[in-house]
Amino acid sequence: MPWLYLFIAGVMEWGWPIGLKFAAMPQHRLWAIALAIVSIVLSGVFLYMAQRTIPIGTAYAVWTGIGAVGTFVLGILLLGEPAQLARFFFVGLIVVGIAGLKLASH
């Protein structure tokens, strides 16, 4: 269950940077700020629940990694950010690091 909480916390991390990006656009400001606030609170709650069992260094690294990878993908899909091969390669290294931390925690 702690790894599920950590995954949910990482997914909730996607909402606040995306919300802040959309909040810069006047037509999206209110819902985007609300998304950012709700996401950061839920992310923190689920991280707290996960790190009660998972070592904090591992939990934090995986949490930020999931957040970074998801935000990267959403930036491409929702905001038209560059989808260059080099960017995917380096984000892939983050994914390898997340998987390695999960495997090393057993």
C-alpha cells in the first residue's frame, strides 16, 4: 500500500506545476490556481502516508521523479512543449532511476 500512496502522490505532483502554468493565462486563472492548491495538498498527504514505511530518501526521489516525468509528458501534450529525442532520452534516465530505487528497496 505505501508504494500505491507514493504513486498517487507523484501523480498529484503533476497538477500544481500545470495549474501554475495555466494560471498565467487570465481565462484559466481561477480553476488553475484551485487545481494547483488541491494537487499540492493531496500530493503532500499521500507522500506523508507513503514515507511512514518507505525510507524518506527513496520516497522523495521517486515522488519527484514521477512528478517530473508526468509534468514533462503533460507539457508536451497540453502545452505544445518540444518533443525532442534528447529530452525523452534524459527523462528516460529518470524513469530508470525510479525503477532502480523501487527494485533496490526490497
